[in-house]
Amino acid sequence: MHIHTLIASFMNYIKVEKGLAPNTLAAYNRDLRKFAGFAEKRGLSLEAINRDHVVDFLGDLYRQGLDSRTVARNLVSLRNIFRFALAEDALSADPTLNLESPKVRRSLPVYLRMEDVDRLLNQPDPSTPRGLRDRAILEVLYSTGLRVSELVNLKVSDLEMRMGCLRCIGKGDKERLVPVGRKALAAVQAYLAKSRTQLLHGREAGKAGPWLFVNRFGNRLSRIAVWRLLTVYGRRAGIRARLSPHKLRHSFATHLLERGADLRSVQLMLGHADISTTQIYTHVMEERLKQVYKAHHPRA
């Protein structure tokens, strides 16, 4: 079997049989196409690939400046496709067998200070339709800790204004209810009452689709558009580091824990399947306490 044929079969398998999310599928496809290019440059057939070739490929990734986390993800992609190839009798041996994963040093999440968040949320101009929409987007991101993919897939019907929460579909198509703060709800209500209709250019909401946040053409807002507006408003707010939706998610979680929220509640709001993923934020708090101690204790 040719390596590209194997990749096509594997991608169809994890899409249809495993039901993986589009972003996960895209990551697998990128990793495997990269390895296919590596194998083709060296004239390797699928059957000729061995452990040394996989090690050389991972070494190439490091030489390209990729970090350990990315290299480890590429190895996971290769492990899964070679296991699939064994199950399909396309290979007689797994070249990734007994190959150790790169040690990943877990970096602490970067988050914004409260004063930075306040400046950021005040950047959109509420006198314009786009400004009202952008204010609502920023407020919802910070108030709920949603992933950007969850935000752009919100529908108007997902909002429960009276209950003060929204319904979203997270990783693995798991649905969860997330509380929404009063200020975020007020921003969304203002956007729905005064801005969304103008962005739809007079089209009936039903014909324009159910999406909560729409662009100037009346279509669903894209993830890239959210990244761009965060970059623009981050600069205006004087935030030096590049701003991303995930940085607001980190800020949401960190600020909750700083004010006494319990880890299990934050886990549920973030939609983490495992509480160990949420525990990284306790390390953020520990690091901050150390910095406060060193800065203020007379004998630190």
C-alpha cells in the first residue's frame, strides 16, 4: 500500500468510525502529510520505514525549531496510523514500537491582569453595530471561558437569558451549561437589540442562519475574525503580548480560582474531561504567591 493511500484510509477511519472533531482531523492530516513528504524525499516505501527513519523525522522537526509538545503530537499521529496499518495488514511491524515520547515541559498558562481585562473590554465603540458586537464577544469570552470554536458555533437559541447561562458544544461533541455574568448578558442583549439586525442587512434572522455572532455580510463569524479583533483591541488597550481567545480563557479560570472558586466547578465550566488539565491553574496561583512573597516580605 502506498503511504498516501494509507493516510487517506486512516483519515476516513478516524472521521467516520471515531468521529473526531474537525480541528483534530486537520492536525492529524498535517502531521501525516509532513511525514509522507519526509518519506518521499528519501525514497522510502511504506514497508521500508523503520524505527530509525521515525527518529530522523522527529529530529528534523526539532531542527525546524518546533517545540517538544508539537514533536510529541507528531509521534502520536504516527503511532496511531501505524497501529491502523498493522490492523489492516498493510504492515508487519510497527516502526514506532518502544519509541519514547519527547518529554514535554508543561508551560504555565499566560493570563491577563484584571486591569488589562478592564481596558480590553472598554475598547469596542458601543455607538457602532460592530462595536456592540465586539463588546459582546469580549464580554462572553471572559465571562464564560469558552474556546473560540465554541464561541463562533453559538446559536441565539443557546442563550438562556432568564437562567443567566448558555449551552455550548465542546470537545467530543459534549454539551455543557456555562454561567454568564450580568455584564456579559447585558452586552449580548444590547447587541441583539441594536446591532445584529443591522449586520444582517435586513434579512430575516431565520434566513440568515441561527448563529449568534455574525460578520458584516450577515454570515457566521469565523475563528480567524475573532483572533483578528482580539489582536486589534489588545493593541489599543496597550497589551504588549499578542492576545488570543485562549489567553482570555486562561484569565477566566485564573481569576475565578484567585477569588475562591473550587477546582471542580472551574473544570465543569471549562469543559475539561480530566481535572488534571484544570490543575495547571493552581500552579499559576502558586507561582504568583511566590512572586508576591519575594516582592513584599522583608526577608524574602
